[in-house]
Amino acid sequence: MTKEKKKKEKIDRSQFLSLAWLGAGLALIGETLGALGWFIQPINDGGFGGIIKAGTLEEFPPGSITLVKEGRFFLSRLDDGSFLALWQRCTHLGCSVPWEEDEDQFHCPCHGSLFDKLGEVAGGPAPRPMDYFRVFIQEGEVFVDTEESFERKAFDPSQTTQA
């Protein structure tokens, strides 16, 4: 090979830096798109938006209200032994509504909506009762399907599940 041909095959410093910057930029764009894709991908790991195992029948005595944090709902076991799963979300503006044992009601800390044990409006600006989820029982275990919530205008016994 001649010296002229060897010189043509080499790249100079500015070309090398240009290629290095191009490679680094492409790598950054690729990593950003990969991270964004991973971030926006829905995750169904048995948490909210899927089937939640709340516990066994014995864990919920009649008349009790139990928060199931993983599913973001309260499991209300009514005095007749039936179950009602109430979404922990105020129907006014979507705030998380805690159960106040001392007051025997749900009390929204944001705007003062009040709900009774059945999730019906007892006061405040909430326009309708708390939404509920479907409950089902298999082999002594209580499960709640949080994939779809149901709006309602009033409590109806058909919204409950018998044990």
C-alpha cells in the first residue's frame, strides 16, 4: 500500500469527535426512549386494577370496616354478614377518604364530605355515594376485583356479596 492510501483510511480528530458525539447522542436517545417505555407500561402485579385477596372470612367480623391498602378500598362487612367493597375515593373531587372509627363514618379531609358505613352521602358536597367494587368469595377467601368500579345513586342490597 502506498502512503497516500493509508492517509485516506485514517480519520482525523474532528471526524472522530463527531462520530463519538453522534454515538453518545444516539445512546442517550435510546436509553431515554427505553426508560419512557418502561415507565408508561401498565403493571398488573395483582395490585390495584386487578384481583385483590382481602383475607379470610374469619378476618372480617360482621359490622366491621377494614382498609385494604393494596387495593385502595374499604371492605365493609355488614351486620347481615354480606360484604361491600367501597373505593377509598371521594366522589366530590377524588380525595382519599379515611374511615373515622370514633365518628362511625367516612370523613373526607379535603372538603368535608361524609359517608356512612354503606358509602352513602351523609353530608358535604359529594354528589353521590362512594363507588364500589365487585366482591367474590372462594373457598373461605374474600377477593375484590378492582379492575372496574361501579357508580351508584343509592345503596342497594344487590351491590353486596353474601358470605
